[in-house]
Amino acid sequence: MVFGRILAATDGTDAWVRGVERAATLIARDGCEELLLLTAVSMPLQIAAAAATDEYVIESHVERMAQESLAPAIDVLRRMKVGAKVKAALGLAEEVVVAAAR
């Protein structure tokens, strides 16, 4: 089966990284048009409260959490020489993934 686009969501755990590796294999084998590597970053209540006064707090939290979640998957893609769009979104994982899939 040939796919036009593949969405690979990851949280940085081994199970999710294996899913990204499988998506990269499909991309490399089938010449798929696009791979979107996605992670969702949730916002703890303490940070949300602090963010009311400091927008930098949100940005730094999202960036740090996204880098931690995406790093293992990006390593897999580099090793397999597969390119991807990379996206980090703020919100609940199930909502972020469904929205990206649409």
C-alpha cells in the first residue's frame, strides 16, 4: 500500500519511537509525499497560572518539552535519512493528534 501522507505522533517513549521508525520505513520504501512528526505538550496548571503574567514561561516550557519528546524520533529519522515536517502543539495529545489528522 502506498501512502500520500503519514502522521507520526510521538511522546518520546520507546513504543512511539518504534512507530516513527515504522513510518520512516514506509516513507523510504514507498516514496511517500509527506511525513508529519507531531508531539503534544500539555500545560501544567502552575505554568498556566504563571503565564498570565509572563508569556515567555509558556514558550520556554513548550520548547523544552517538545525537544525532549521529539529528540529520539528525530534521531531515528536522521539515521534513516528521512525528512519530515516537525510540529509541536500545545494541548491534550488526543485532541492535537485528531486535529492534525484532519
